[in-house]
Amino acid sequence: MTAVERHTLANGLQVLLCPLRNIATVSAWVFYRVGSRNELPGGTGLSHWVEHMTYKAAGRFGKGQIAREVSRRGGIWNGFTYYDWTAYFETLPAKDLDLSLEIERERMCAVHFDPAEVEAERTVILSEREGAENDPAFLLQEEVIAQALRVHPYRQPIVGWKEDLQRLSPADLERHYQRYYQPNNALLVLAGAFEPQQALQRAAEQLGFLPAGEIPPVPRIVEPPQRAERRVVLRLPGPTPILFLAFPAASAADPDWLPLLVLEALLGGARGLGMFRRGPGLYRTSRLYRALVETGLAVSAVCQAPVTLDPGLFTIQVTLRAERRPEEVEPVLLRELERVAEAPPPEEEIARAARQMRAQIAYGSESATALAGWLGLMEVVGRSDPPERLLEDLAQVRPEEVQRVAAACFAPERRSIGWFLPDRQKGAPGVAENGPVAVRHPGASGEGAGRLPALRADEIVRFVLPGRAVLLVRENHTHPVVAVQGYIRGGSLLDPPGKEGLCALTAQMLLRGTRRRNFRELHEDLEGVGAGIDFTAGPHAISFAGKALAQDLELLLDRLVEMLREPAFDEREWQRRKGEALTQLRHLEDDPDYLADWALREALFPEGHPYHRRPEGTLASVAAIERADLEAFHRDHISPQGLVIAVCGAVRPEQVEQMLGERLAGWEGTPAEEPPVPRVARPGQIREVRRFVPGKSQASLVWGVPGLARLDPDYYAALLANVILGELGMMGRLGETVRDIQGLAYGIRSVLEAGVGAGPWLVHAGVAPENTQPAREAIVRVIERFLAEGPSDEEMADARAYLVGQLALRLETNDGVAAALLRMERYGLGADYLERFPSLLEAIPPEEVRCTAARYLSPTEYVVAIALPGP
């Protein structure tokens, strides 16, 4: 049972403490009971904007300093706004807990709203909104939700209406902050390596002296009953039609919320139950997948139950195949909803949903960050149950309860239905969901890393299996879960000319049935116990990633090997997958980020170069692929000699070796011969490429030069340069200049793609169309200055600490460990690589970083690609 202590300080601040063993970090979260629910018409977006401003200046922490202080200790941070709450977190080495508490103290009492900074951030927030508007699904959601809720503030977009964002003042923001950022309106959650009484004392010392404020008014708006169906039709340029349905549904504290979660799992698959409802996709046995995706009507169907303080909306989003129309898909969808409302689902279907949710909760409890976020979320929406108690309650849900809730929720007069009808058949972004709005998603490129050697060489067991496959195992019994990841050498570089996308489609077809089991049987076996696996393809490998509860590992490994060795390539499944792939390509062709990125790559790498070709293919190349091509690719390029598998979690290495050895025995084949990846020179001039995408609000800008390979001697110096330029703190020097000082972009980042071959070194930014030239000039000035001056000693120290700290955080989870083992094997880094990583960084002096950057980056030789709104 997850041990959680509850306390309330003298000033009303609530505190949850969750000590964890076998972990070296602590995650500190503060939730404020304020979100878009607390905003009046004309003031939408206030809560989200205040969240942004808390990183500008908070007491002793000046502009950008919170991000820098956390990054230099190797931690991660973020902030989020939702309907009912605003939340912030820092995850740091356990010894740095006081820094988190100090940051949250200053955020709670000393945020400053300088008019100049507010104006700079206005551009950033408008850019964030415009980036979301590039997705037709976002716009459709916004329209339908505003129809489904007539009076309740959940109808308002969390980011705010553009008209409000253009007129809100510093005084508006400060009033909102002063009203809601009070200790007696907040919740502190700590999870990780600490002794509870000491942690409570430190929290009281840092936060307990802040004076309690006046309790903010609670919104008392009640949505009137819906008496008639409501409809919205949105026509804009885009790739494929979309259906979006919304139904009034229970709040998280309502007894009907548990049957609602089971209903969500039955219809769309069990989702992760943490803050972001994430986890392995367990949807292929769901009712809507079978009715809509298996039948070739749609490419995806996503259900989402509300996790809100007040009654919210149960939503369903269906992305149709390009050749389908809403009028033929909607009746099929509505019939499935009627079916679950008319008769109780079978006991076995309910039991499968419960098993899936049990697995999702176990997967979401592996890291301190995820667990603390989950505990805080449940507390602020009125459910104070630990994960184990929620599982017990879900297990008690009866089929009749699910039917009753479905009948009430899906009554015809309670539905609001939206259609997105594309004006032009181009392409569009993928599924959008009603999730929290974040100020920034932190993360590292390159290796990532940790403050201490959280994974020693003697903990890694390496086996050579039949057929010369390689198995890497790390035993860890902290949680009853297992991660399985791996790859087969080869990848899309092996696609024949004119049939680009073949490797990717072969990988996806491995999931579509074997000679022993058809698609449905295969995934009923896996998802029935909450296990899942997926295949992807990149230039140099087919990769896979799966998860299971430890007790179900043998089943997962058995089905994995069966998929690899005995795919059926069933003609009916192939035609269905081919149609989905063509629809997804149309989506991509409508995505400015994708178009700008590939316009740059195609300009940077000449025709005939392996990196000039798209792994997912094109509409023409995918249309040319036949079933025989899949069979030939599998026969010629997928064999045990190129196979590497990493298994991490609650396992015994020798048992894993036996399980896989028995299943791989007798499988023969030769490893794929990877074609060489020639280096390309810098372009010798400035080259600009433009693409135009109808119906968009924001432009996407990508700046780039040829980079280097992972095993190049320059790698570690380039890695440090990239962190300083585009990752450290609030997106590095680029973020400081382009976002913080000039307010030209919501997000900007640099990416060093150093893999088997020398990939590009890129800068990505989303900007308003009128700001593309200023943003491009600012990027070049940042690079010029870096090449002239090099990094400071402080930046070098911070970058090393950041990279080393990231490793410890990644190694908290079995997924992170498995990914690290695969990188070490792929590049021959050695079992002690993680222990040596800090010293490898320490050996790089600042001048070497500057000189390395100068060998690749250039202010006068680069490609810039811009995807703009256009006709």
C-alpha cells in the first residue's frame, strides 16, 4: 500500500507526504485551486498567463532563474494549468529538497508583474494559442465544448480566447494572483527519498510562516440540463474529417465516476490514471476500435472521461479515414453507444477493463514525479484515495452500473456533436485531447544523464541467445512491472527506391496477426492482462517497446517472438493498414512543423542520400507497396542476428534467458547490411525554403546544418554546446533571447540528431507569420555570439550537472533503464558507460566546446525552412 501522510500547517497549507524506497530523488508539487473554472467572461486565460509569469520573477528568483537553478542540479520542472487547478513541480536529487521548497515559497508570495514582461509574454501566449489553432481538432473541440456547456466556465478554453489575451492587463494578472495564490488555497505534495517528519519540518520552515489569505470565492455556476441535441459543423482547410462528441458527465467525486472510468475503458481502452492519462495504448480490443478502426472507417477513436471538480464532459474523438464521410461513420458510432446503454456488458469485459486499469496504475507509479502528480490531482478534484484503494473500488463496479451510467450519459438529447469537414484534401495533425496546458515540457536530447551511478555495470546481465540475438537484463523488484524494449538492425534505409515507407509498414504489420493468431486474438491475449507492445521504424532499426505486470512477462515475450518470427501479413489487415497509413500521411502533409522539418532535411541532404528519404514514405510510395513487398522485407531483413532485447523490472535474468531461448531456437537468418551514410558538407551559402499550408495561424521555422554521428570524437563537446544553446533552463540561450527577451515564440529548442550516421543539427521555433524574419535573425545572432565567445564556466558547470542529473531521473523507471541499455549496446559504449559518463563530460574544456560548435554551426552557411499559412 502506498504510504501517504496528510498534514495541514498552521496557515492552512495542506501537505501530502509519500516516502519511497530505492530512489535517490524527491518530487515536490504545489497545486493551487484555481484554473479556467475561476475565470469570468472577458478574463479567460488569466490562470494560464499567471502560471507563465511565475517563471519571470518570483522573489529572489529573477527572470529565468528558477529554470537555471533546477537545471544546474540535474532536475526537471514544469507548470500546468487545467480547469480546476494550476500546478508546479520540481524533481531533484533528494539533497536539494530545500531548493524546491524555496522556489515554491517565493512563487506563493512574491511574483512580480512588470508591464514590460507582461507585454513580452503576451506575444508568447498568443503564439502558444496560434500553434494550437494549427490543429483542426483543437478548433473543433473548442466549438463543441462551447456548445455543450452553455453557462459553466468549463466551456472556456484554458489558454483563453484570443480576444481576451489581447486586452488583459498587468493589473488583471496581479489581482488574479493575489486572490488565489494563498497557502490556504494550496496543496504541497512530496514523493521520494525523505524521512516524513524531517520533510514536514522543512516544509513548515519554508512555507508555514506565510500568512493565510482570504479564502477565494468558489464558483457556484451549475450547468442547466441539456434538453436537445446540439450540432456544430466546422469547415476549414485540412486533411480528413473528424467527429467530436461531448456528453455531460459526473465529477470525479461522484459515485458514478468509477463506472464512468470503466465505460471509458470499454469503449476506448484503459488510459493511464495519472495527471496526463498516459500509459501504453490498451485500445485494440476496445469496442470503438473494433467498430470503427477495424472496419476501415477511421484511423483512431479516443474516449476521455472527465477528471474534474464539477460535472464535466465525457468526450469521444474519431479521426476518419480520408475517403470516409461523417454521415456514414456517425451512425456506427452512435449504435455502439446505444449498445452499451441498452445491455450490461459481459462480466469478462468488465474484468478485462479492471485488469487493464490495474496495470496502468502500476505503470504510472514507477517514478516519484508521476506518483506525486497523481496524488495531488486526486486530492484537488475531491478524491483522496491512494492508487490501491481506487483499484479496490474499481473492482467492485458491476455491469449494471456501467449500463446505467451509459444510458444516462449517452441519451440522445444530451449529446453535442461536431463535424470537421476539410475544404481541401491535404493532411492534418493527429489526435488532440483535453489535457492540461503546460508552460514547458522539460526534457533532454542526446544521452540524458544522472547525478550518481544509479545503474552499475554489475547490475547488467548480458546473454547471447540462439541465432546470436542479444539479451540485456536488469533485475529490479521495486515495482511489480516489467519493461521490454528492443530493436532489429536495418530500418528505413533499406527501403527500395520508390517504395519508401516499406520498413515502417512492415513493422506495423507485425502487430496485425501471426500465422497462429489473428489480430483480435493476439491483442485479446495481451490487453486482457493489461499488457501492450508497439513497433516503430526509424532509419536504422525497427524498434519495439512493451510493458506488462511481472506475472505476465512470459505471455508478453511469447507473443513478441511470435510477431517477429511468424507475421501473417493477412491481405485484409494489410489493406486496412495501408489505408490508415495514407490517411496519416495526409495528416502530416497538413502539419506545418512536419513540412518545415522535412523541407529542411530534403534541402540539407541531397537526393540519393539516405536521410533525404522519409521513413514513413509519401502518398505515392506507400500506394505502390504491395503485400509481397512486406513478405520480402521480412524475409530479407528481420532475423535474430540483428535482434537486441532489453528486459528490466521484477524478473530473474536466468528465467528471462530461458523464456526467450526456447522461443528463438531454430530461427535462422542473416543480419541486414546497413548502407553507408555519407557525410554532407555545409551548404556553402544561406538557403531558404518555404512551404505554404492553408488554414493555419502559426508559422513553423526550422534552421539547420549538417551535424555529426554518435561515435564521432566531437560528440560530447557538441552535446554540451547543444544543451547550452537550446535546453538549459528555459530552453537555453535561444529561449532566453527569442522567447524571454524578444517574446517572438512560445517554444524554441535546438536538437542534435547524432545517431548511427551524421544527422542534422537543428533549431525549431513556432512563431507568428510576421515574426519569422525577426526570429530567424535572433537565432543567427545567438549562434554568432556563441561561436565568438564560447560558453562561460558557469554554463559549462550547469550543462554537465543538467546532463548528469537527467540520467538519474530517467533511470527511475524500467523504461528508462531499458532505453539506456539499448543505447549502450547499439554504440558499444560498455557496461560501465553510465558510471563513466560524468567524467567524460568533465574532460571537455569550454574552448573545445566553442571550437566544436564552430566546425558545424555557421551564421553564413545554413538552411532555413519556413512553413507559413497560405493559400
